[in-house]
Amino acid sequence: MQFADSVKQVTASAIRDVFEAASDDAINLGLGQPDFSSPEHVRTAAAEAVTAGDADAYTNNPGYRSLRAAIARRYRDDRGLRVDPDEIIATVGATEALYLALKTHVNPGEKVLVPDPGFLAYRQQINLIGATPVSVPRRGDQTVAPEQIAEAIDEDTAAFIINSPNNPTGAVQSRADMEAFAEIAAEEDVLCITDEVYEYFVFDGEHHSPYAFDTENVVLVSAASKTYSMTGWRLGWVIGAQDRIDQMVQVHQFIDTCATAASQHAAEAALSGPQAPVEEMVAAFERRRDIVLDGLDDMGIPYSQPGGAFYVFPEVPGGWVDAVLDADVVVVPGHAFGAHGEGHARISYVRGAEQLKEAIERMHAVTTSQFA
């Protein structure tokens, strides 16, 4: 059989390998999604739309204007950003939003700079469009240095990706960093793609976006997935300058036509309705983070303080991930997120406090008995 060269570059997820090796009784700290239900008013809005027959037909390609207006209001009210609904496309999750940005702006053979370690889909999507991912290693605090981005840009570079709060490290970039990224994009005439799906999960400091400093050379990707615990609804969005959106919607209409109508109704309810469920979930994740960090301190395992998302990325000795898995705790080996993740593990605190404490006890027993 013949397969496209770009597809041959795509590799299976190392996360899947870990999950398949885990027992049914394992405590899974490898997941990248909240363990909360979608808010009740969100589920009700979708059910009402389906029952009324309001979700039976295609929507227009960019999505319902009322949804895009709700997205724009959320950025105005929470971030102080002026976004026109026509500068937004509702997408099938943030994954499609990222793909639209890459496919629209990057030619085969060009380079895209990616943080290493970083979300594993970045490299795979870049490979799929026939471009070349280029690793940019992180600083000691697991953030990306603007000067390293600037130094890595050459004549073949089309774009760079920033993700804050970050998966897998939980690192949060500073305001100064974000302003510098925007300046680099403008000065070097390359696109900055900012992945902000964890934007509300910030425990230390504040969330900042390069889009606040430059709306011409920055494209913003986000979603309802994490903020409203709606990963299965597959509803994201991409925000950019009108000319960029006009081109991206051309790609979007021939990939997905439109985001699912029922999910659009649900996301509009999430964005326009009460935000208390978000606040409660973020507070719970901060408490869980502290439980995990206290446990790592007790084990003597070093880490950089994660300021956001729901991950910690500690340094671990060789064999530790497999030993922990044998003790029925699932964590993800750091190399799954890039070569610079070697010697680390991603721990997701997406389980309740009691399960986290049990997982920590198991990890502590493994660490003291086998790696002391």
C-alpha cells in the first residue's frame, strides 16, 4: 500500500502506549482533561436545541454569529481585548483551530518553531502539512525565552507556537515575554500562534496573550474544552486579523464545513451563562496542585513550580515512570513531549483529593524503596 510521505512522518502517541500498559485498577494521572461534568446549563442548552430541531442543519461556515459574539464578549469582559465576531471561526476543538492556522500560513518545507517539551500535536500537525518542526528548549523555569525564539528564526521560518499556561509543564509566560513574542512576530514577519486553551487555569500571576499586543501577526487558538470541561463537545475557535480569518475559513469549509450545531449551542451557553462552575473548578485544581507538590517535596523529587494548567513536570530518575506504573499509577514519560522532556514525567492532577493522596502514597513507596 502507498501512503503519503507526510503521513509517514506521524508517529503514534507515547501517551497511548502508557494507557494501554496500565491495569484497570490504576489511578490515571496521565489524562489531559478535567474530571468535572460540563455545567448543567450547558447540557440543558444543547438538549433544548436538539429537541427543538435547532441543531439539525449546517450552520454557516464560521459558526453561528451569536456564538462568535459570545466569544468576543468573553474576551472583552475578561481580557480587555477588542475582537469582532467576524474575526472568529468556531472550529472542531482547538485541534482544528491549530491546523487551520498552520495549513493557511505555512508552506511545505518551511519551518515552525515549537516549544520542547510541548504539546505533542504540534509536531504531528506540522509534519502533516509537510513542514518541519524545530525544537526550542525551555528555560529552567520551563517557560520559553523570547530571545531563543528570535535566535532560532531563519529565512525558512514561517511561524512559531507559544502555549501558556503550558502543557505539559504548567508554566505561565510573563507579560513581558508575551509582548516580546508579538514584537518578534512583527519584526521578523513570521506568524505567532498562541495556544491558550488553559487560559483560565492560572494559580500564580496572571494570564497574558501576545494577541493583546499585536492583532496582525498573532493568531489566537482556544476552546471551551478545558475551561468548561467540554472536551467531548469538540468546540474551539481561532481568532485573527480579518484577512487571515478569510483565508482560514476557506480551509475550514472544505475540512469540516462547520462545527457541530449542538456543540455551538452548548458553547454559547457556557460563554454567556454563569461562570461560577469555572471558578469552582479552577479553585479545586489549585488545591489539587498543592497536594501533588507537597507529595513531591516529601519524595525529594525536584520540579519547577507550575503556575497554571493542571500539570506538573518533575525531574524523575530513569525507570521511575515504569516503576510507578507497576504500582498502578499512570503518569506520562517526559520524552512523549519532545527530546528535551527526557528525564521528566507529566503528572496530571485530574483526580479528586483522595485519589491523588492514594497515588502519592504509591509513588512515595516506589521512590523510597527503589530510588532512594
